[in-house]
Amino acid sequence: MVASTELTWQKGYNAVTVDAICERAGVKKGSFYYFFESKADLAIAAMAYTWETRSRPEMDAVFSASKPPLKRLKDYFEMIYQHQIEERDKSGGCLLGCPYFSLGMESSGLDPRVWHASQRYLKRKHRYLEATVWEAQAEGLIDVPSAEEAAQGIYSLLEGALARARVHNHPEPLQELYGQVLQLLGAARPVEAEQSE
């Protein structure tokens, strides 16, 4: 699972071969096909593994109800920035973006099963954002007509920043995210107020 996730994230789903995955994992090709019928089956299993072992625990911690809503968003964007820097250092100097989003982009129109799986995990991440925006709205911390639309705007801003960071191989778009999101939300409190909590 780890070998598949790393290679797919670094090289791209369509570029990675079963042979390359087996070589990275140190297993024979016959062993691969004993467990998986295809590369798509492995990609789907790898997404599930990544969600359960890394993504969901991290999202649960960052979006803990014990934190103020805007602090959750701040911590989320800081976590994304740190992950991108760490993965860049591990992958030889390239920013990699979001693995679920990348798989969704590459598999769209080519492999519906992989695409549907990527959408499932992206929607799960989106629900954390939406719940936080709803709470911030209920507490009067933000000024938006629709929490649902605001959450979608945050998500679009985030994926755009990740794509820009990957294309330019520079983390600067990610550093600006929290301030941009506060503006998008019409936040009642400045960034400094959130940093002190």
C-alpha cells in the first residue's frame, strides 16, 4: 500500500506501472496479482488505507470540536503546508499536491472506479470544512449568505492553491491560504485574534 501511494503521488497514476510498484515494494509480480486484479484495484485499496491510517486521524485531530472554528481552519492550512514541505523533501524536491485530487484528475474519463473512489474521499474531507463553516456562521464569526457555498469556495481555493504550488513547485500559494479564507468568509475577527487562541 505504501509503495503504491508514494509512487502514484510522486509520478502520477497513469505513469506508474505494476512493475514499478512491485520493485518499490520488493515483491514479485505474481504476488501482486495474488492480492489485486489490477492497478486500479490497488489504487482503490491504497486510498482506503491512506484515509484510515493517515487522513482521517489527522482530520479528526485538526477539526476537533474542542477548538474554535476558525482555529480549526488555520490549523488545517498549516498542516497542509507542512505536509507538502515534508513530501517535497522525501520525493526529491517536488511539491505533490493532494493525492486524492491528483488521482481524481488523472482517472477522470479513463478509470471510473478510481475516479469514484477519489471523489468519495474528497467529499469526506469537504464535510469537515462544511461543518466548521456552519459552526462559525452560527457563532457569528463569519458573514456569508450560505455556509454550504462558502465551504465550497474554501475547497476550490484550497485545491487551486495546491495545483498552483505543484505547477510552480513553490509553497507560496499555500502560505497565503488562511488570510484569503478569512476574507472569503468575511470573518469578524482578524488573523491575529485566532493566532492567540
